Amino acid sequence: MKICIVVDNLNPSSGWGRLALKAAEGFRIRGHTVGFIVGKEGAESNAPKLVVPLRLSSLNLLRLPVTLSLIRNFIKDYDIILCYDVNPNAIILNMANLGQKKKVVVHALATYSLLGKRTPIRNLFMRWAYHRAKKVLVVSDFTKRQIEKGDFRLKESVIVPVGVDTDFFHSLPTGNRILPYPFILTVGALKHRKGYHLSIPAFGSIAQEFPELKYVIIGDQGMRSYYQKMKNLVRELNLNDRVLFFEKVDDKDLIRYYNDAKLFVLTSVTEPDTVEGFGMVYLEANACGIPTIGAQNSGAEAAIVNSSTGILVKHDPKDIADAMKKILTDEEFARTLGNNGIQWAHRFSWPNVVQAYLDNF
């Protein structure tokens, strides 16, 4: 089978890129041919690749006929088009596919698959793209509920989560620690949706009780206004030497951070037009044997088994702080969460996810 993957980028450091590259690797292992249509240059790949503007901006609309022609010519030899998210990727792909009747499978991940309250024209095209898809795969029940808010209902939808590379992310033998002090960890871009404005005050409320503990935050700082707001919050809470921000960390160091952390916390918030659809990072932490904390009413509900692999909390700093304290002070409970998490993460290994894709093509 020849499979074309449509994704924003192939950067292995981004969620989209990591997802697309691992899916492609799994397809190739099973003997299938893979090509890519991407919106941005990224990782080098030996697979055929078409780079076109996958944005419906006013400038790109002027180039849309050329873009559609290039895509139409590229996909003509493929059997299946796997399209990550709907706006704009599935919209553009279905436009290019008019008359060719190639099988388009959409994987709805989160924000870019939600209908917006103030975008009736965009919503019309999104509904059309959903209707045109051979099948819609949705990353979690939570995301499906968010997509179907209002009068819209998906047809032919199946829950297919994202995967975790359990061959890479795994428990390491105790060795030289990445940092010389105990710490808790978050991995995720510095943006409002990730909920740092909740987790930082939560850490602040337990900081005196755990005087040696640090809070390590690893993530892109491109949204400068929110990043600066969090830096100001750290200063206001007198946590300057307790909260550490790192923007870029190699994977070989990232796995060490996961292994050495006392717990992983990411308290994503759900907003009208933006959500955390699942959360691959919870599984990466679990695969390394680390307890996780995530928020209710978010994609963390699919990635965390409450009180078994981690703790689901309210969007409230006190509730988050209580969960932190529970894991930090109850060693047996923390050990149980970590051990359960390893087994849980293996259910989402890439071979299982790739098989789920193939079962639905």
C-alpha cells in the first residue's frame, strides 16, 4: 500500500513531526510505501516529499490553485491519504482530491479539528472536509466531545490515540543524575493552554515544605508574552532559584530528565477554541516509570488512569499542590503509579497504534 501523510511539519522536536515520522516508520516496517505533504521544511527524509503552503491565509489563497494542482499531481499514485487535523490540512486535501476519489483518512488531534464559534465560513469547510473523509480517527473521547459540541456529529469515527516510542522512552538504571537536586518536571511549550499559570503557583505553595525541590520546565518559549508573564509570576512568588526554564533539550537528555524527575505535571486548560487533545508527554513520562499529574476536562483524561498511573486534578492550584504532595510524601504510592505507568504506556506503543491505523484504512 502507498500511504501519503499530510502534516504541518516533520520536525522531530514538535508533536506533529514526531507523530508523523513515527507513523511513517511503522508503515515502512510493515512493507508499505510512504510519502509526505508538509507545510514547512523540517527533518530530512528519503521518502518523497511535497512542501506546499498549508495555510488558508489571504496570501496563500492567491496561490491556492497552484497548491491544489501540485497536491493533486502528488497524490495520484497513493492509495491512502492520512491527514493530521482538519483545519486547514483536510480542507485543502479534499479540495485537491475532487474528482480523483482518493481515500482520505483524517486523524483529528485537538485544536485544529474544532469548529469555532466565530468562524461560520471556516466551519462550513470543516464540516465538508469531515463529510468527505473515508473515515475520521479521533485521538480521544474528550476530543470527540469537543468537536461535536453543538449540532455537529461525526460519521464513521473511531478513537485512535497517538503513540509513544517505548523503545526509546524507558526506565534507565540509576546513574549520574542530570541535575544535582530533586525536581519535578513539565515538558511542553510555554503557552496558556499548557496551564503553567496553575502549576507554578501549586509548586510555590509546597516549596517551603520541600526546600531542596526544584521545578524544571522544558518547552518552546516562542510565545514571548506568556513566557514573560510566567517569569514575572516566578519572581512574584519568590521562586527565582526554584523554577528553571529550559527551551531546547536533546532527546538523550530528555529521557534522563524524565527518569530523574520525582513526578511529571502538565495541567492543561480547555478553552473554547483550543484544547489539549491527548498528551503524548504523559505517556513518555509513564514509559520512564514516573507518576503523572494532569487536569480533568482535558485530553489528560485519556492519557492518565486516575490513581493508577497518575492523578487527575481540578484546574485549581490547591488541588494540584495536594496531588504533588501525595506523590512526593507517599513513596509506596509513587512507586505503584510508576510501575503501573510503564505497563500502561506499552499499550500505546507505536506498533499498536500503527496497526490501529491500518485496521481503519
